[in-house]
Amino acid sequence: MPEAVRLEAVVHGRVQGVGFRMHVADAARQLNLVGWVANDSAGTVHCVAEGPRDDLERLLAALRSGPRGADVDRVDEAFSAATGAFARFEIRSGWHPGD
């Protein structure tokens, strides 16, 4: 089994109020990733996910494309060591400061 890593991403553009968090959660759950997605107060969407690097790259592609109605300008991404802190992937309501 591939080693788990962590992806932290901030999605910029028209990404709130268009079903973006559900889009991300659906993709992450299909890939069996764990972590969370939330709206940020800056109008962006923040995502933290852990799992195999290949699957995180697939999630990153979903972040870059977004759902219908979204207009993604850019995705700031960073990979690091997984923390193992998550049991599932969840949508966090409201603005979340992170872990």
C-alpha cells in the first residue's frame, strides 16, 4: 500500500455558493481520502486531505476543475507528511482556521 501524504490546498476564484465543497467531498470520498473542506473568510475554499499521492493528485485535478458554476482562478497547493489525524472526509461548515 502506498505511503500516505498530506495535501493542503486553497482554491481561489468563484468557488463559494456553487456546490464546491460537495464537489470536493464527493471526489475525496470516491478516492477513499480523509480530511476536510471548508469555506474561508477570504472567499476561497480550503481543503486538507491525506492519502496516497496519486489519489491526492486526482483530487487536485477535481479542485482545479470545480463543479459546474465555479470559476477556478488558481489553486495554491502544498504536500507534506501525513498526520493520520483524520478518520473520514468531512465538509466543515463556516470558516475554518485549519488544523
